Amino acid sequence: MFDKTPSTFGPYRLLAQIGEGANGRVYRATRGDDPTELALKILHPAATKDDRWRRRFEREAFIMRRLQHKNIVACFDFGELEGRCFIAMEFVHGHSGRWLVNKRLNGAALARLGAQIAPYVVPELRALYYLEKLFGLPRRARFVRAGRSPGSNDDLPGERRRTQPAMGMVMPPALTLEPRRRRASSPAPLAGAVPSAISFATACERIDAATNRDQIAETFATYAPGRCDALVVLLIRDGNALGWRAWVAPPAALRRPIEELSLPLGGASSLQSAHDAGQPFVGTPPSAARPIEKQLWAALGTHPEPFAVLVVPVLVKQRAVNLVYAHIVSSPPPNQLVTELGELAARAQASYLRLIRQARGS
């Protein structure tokens, strides 16, 4: 499965193997010149190529990044290096969780532990219920409840709680947008094909008066020249960010039509961060490997790689329907660009809602 234990893995130095499973290994490791020891979980190359295992691994890493608690191992980084997915985690000295449960924790202690971690687990369960409803899957009882006394009726085998717990799940409202259509007469703009930059005030007016979503996307692309080196408007569909409109400053040029670009919203990336938080992401991409950003930069013909990026989500009814990506190769995105793109995204949100109401005749 694995070659002889390597001494390095990307920026990580592998000190010793501390665990192994059917699809990967866990090493005690350090990163660069930092002497802090980490637990580095590396997926087997064959498992990395398996979409099912890859999605499961990325979901595990994403959930770990969101959970922050003194009793939960912290996740510092994850991505793909040398053809293998990895997760860099906090290295904890001591016994395993199985040893603690079997040897040290009685019923009362387990109940207290469950009460402490439930607030961090429940949001993930809500996400599972939403996905089950979205894809029409059978729903299973997964409520996390604080410890109860032995013999409680709620603990009977097969018992299912039929009401939501306190502070229960709130489902997002339904959202319908017109299906994505391939344009025949309006090709994706290439470098040099977009008119000169319009003023911020004009961009606001065009988005406010837009009669279809294509006009909104075109406004973002037309706004970009003179303000950034690249700007891409992405559609969110089925867990992927799909290319919609783009502009790149010469001499860079798109390597392929922007509509052929499809980036997965999984793993650590600036796109994933903006999508999940519902807020602009500004700064260095969260993953050291930057696999998603590198795919995007390759499609844009970007060289050298930018140090910092800006990703602004366009939200409709609490859901991201677009991501607007921008970068300047030689410097971080200026505050003015961050502010103006945020305002344009807010206006796009208002226009989307207006178009939806018009389509419904209300």
C-alpha cells in the first residue's frame, strides 16, 4: 500500500508512524522550522483517487476545522500533496479514547462529556438532515441529547424522538433559480475583450436595474479592469463552483472557456471559507497546498501565484448562489476593492430577490 516510510511529505517532516488503517497512515510530524509536533494523517494514493473515499476524507477534515473544543483534537491544515490527501491535526499525548471509555469513564462521566460536546455536534446533525431532505433520503434519528439516567423511556431500543430538540433545526427557505444555459451569442469574455472599467456608481446602477442574472454577472466582469488582475464570477451548483464570467488583465489570458471550469467546494480553500461563512474572505488561502486555488490560477493563466485573494459570496435567502473571486498578483486586495465588491454583492442579492418575485408574479 505504502512505500518505505518517507522522511518528508511536502513541508512536513515525518518523525514516526503512530497508526495505520485500511486506507491510510498517521505519523508524528513537524512542519518546517516549527518544532511543534503534529499528527499527520495521510490517505493511501488509491483511496485519494476514489471519489467516495476522497469526499469522506474531505468532509471529515472540514468538520474538524469547524469544531473547536478543549476535548476535540484541533485540525490545522488539510489538502492534497504528492497525490495524497492529508489532514494535519493536533498531537495529543496520552491514552486513546477507547481506553478512556473502557477503563476510566463511568456513566456519570460519560453523560457530562456528552453534555459538553453536544453544542458542537448538533449543527453538523442539522446539516445531515438538510441534505437528507434535499436528496430525498430516509431520515434517521440522530439527535444528540445530554446524559439521561439509566432506564429512561427515551433510551428504550427502537425509540425515536419525533419532535425536534430544544433550539432545533431551522430549515432554510426553498430557493428556485432559472437553470444554467450555455450561451451561443455571448461567449465568455477573454482578456482584452471586456470594455474599459466602469465607475463604481455605474456598476451599482446596472445591477440595481438588471432584468436577468446574466446582466449582473457581466457587470462584475466589466467592473474589474483597472481594479484587479483577475476577477471570476462563479455559480454554486451541487457542491461545485462553476465558471460563469471572468476577466484577466493582459498579458495573462484564460487557458480555456470559463464555463468549462468546475471547482469542488470541499477541503480548505478561500472559496469554501467564503461559501460556508457567508462573508467575504480576504487573505492567504487557508490550505498550504492550495489545490483549489491552483486549479483556478491555472485556468486564468496566473503567474506568479498571488499571495492573497478576495472571495465575496452573493447570498439569496441565506444561501450562497455566487462567489466573486478577485486577486492582485503584486499585493493584497485593497480595502476599497473589498468594500466595493461587498456592496455590489449586496445589490446583486437584492436584484436576485426582485427577479425571483417577478418570475413568481408577486
